Amino acid sequence: MNTLGWIGLGHMGTPMATNLLKEGNKVNVYNRSVEKAVALVELGANTMSSPKETVEQSNIIFIMLSDANAVREVLIQDNGVLQAIKPGKIVVDMSTISPQDSISFAKMVSEKGGAYLDAPVSGSVGAAQSRQLVILVGGDEDAIKTCTPYLNILGKDIIYFGDNGRGTSAKLSINLLLGIMGQGFAETLVFAEKLGVDKEKMIELISKSSMNNGLFQLKKDMYIKEEFLAQFMLELMSKDLGLVKAEADRMKTILPLGEEVNKVYISAKESGKGKLDMAAVYMELKNIW
């Protein structure tokens, strides 16, 4: 049995590492805020003092951090991941970052003899807890085969997209759609309310129409109560839309809807809604109108 390492115990990392432990895997965990590891230690995890020690004591190392800067730091810092990478080690980076960063990090790891997979996920905290994530993978196929039993614990489906950077490319693409759909539902509700339509009746209509989908069902109670406890924080949605814009600009591609949605999420973040769920873009639009 492989020994697993886990770096990053945030909203997503904690339930994912928990699921690996519940299946009887040996898991070494590292997080800058050590108190976040307490619940996992009670389930049998071992706490590590550094990213380097995590790699030394593990065969497969999962990373789930908020952005590329955080990933880069754990890779290259003193006592970082790269100091302990050698042939046979596999790094599975599940963070949402740019394709260019994924390719760069893969090169760093491969130069040390290890393998790097970009494996971001589609799904938020609830899906992580219930193992319903869709895992989007780019990288070496042999490494993926080694990691598949553990990825199957974390999610319901694994989709292989090809070389390094393709998994993160797919993630940015699906999150572009997520941002557009989230704003679309919010705009619809605000527009209906401005016309005098009862909000709960409009939510009932959407739920019974062909416009209904899983995202709307996850968020509809938030719209009704106007309470937006974060499953996927608005500031992270904004970060991902910023990555989409950067990639579009790099490729000289125009994304008309993406550009406008990005502006609204930036406005919502700047007005103090960043720590709320992404559905709080509804409140931003309501305030604007």
C-alpha cells in the first residue's frame, strides 16, 4: 500500500483527506496552521513538520491550495517539496491554477525525477464530503494509473485530458461556465423581482423548467434566505475568472460573457462579499440595480 501525503487542509482539502483516511489509507498531513490537522489526527493521520518531510514520508503527495503562489511556495521554499522529490514520487496537484503554472510545476518535479499530475476538481465542499467530485487530470498515464484507486475515493468520475496543463485547462473552462451560470440565475431573479414577480415563485418556476440544474438546486435556498454560507467562496470564483481572462488575453481570444461576468464578481469581492458563497453575486446585482 502506498503512503499518502496531503498538503493543504482548507475547505476542500480537509474533507478529501478525511475520505482517504476513512478508507484505511496511511496519510501524512501538512498545513501551515497546525490546528487544522487535529481532527485528521484523531482519524489516524500523521502530522508532518514541513512539505519536505511530507514528501520524504510519502509516495504520493496531494496538494490542494488556494492559488499558484501558494503551490509555488510549498514547492520551492526551504524544506519544500522539491527538496525531497526523487524517482518514484508522484505529486498530484488538485489546486485550481493556470495551465502555464501547471506545466512549469510539472517541469520542476520531473527535473528531480518525480511525476506531476494536474488534477483539479469540479465540485465544491458538499461534493468533496460526499465523494461526488469530478477529477480532471493531465499528466503521465502511468502515474495516473498508480493514483486511480485514491482518486476513486475522492470523486465519482476521473476524466483524463492529456498532457500536463490539460486538466487545469478543463477546470478553467468549466469554471467559466460556472461563473456565467451563477450570474445568469442571479440576474434572472433580480430582474423578475424588479418586475414585481415574487422571488420564491420565480425560484419554483426555474426549478420546474428546463432551465433547472444541479447548481440552481444547490443555491436556491441561499437566494430565498439571502444567506450565503460559503460552499465555494466568491473570492475563489473571482480568482478563477481572472485566470480565465489571463489565458484568453494570452491567446488573444475574446470572451464577451466571461469579460462581463468577471467584472461583476470583482465588484462583489471588492464590496466585501469575497468570503461568502459565489451565489452572493445575487446581492451585488441587487444592490447595483
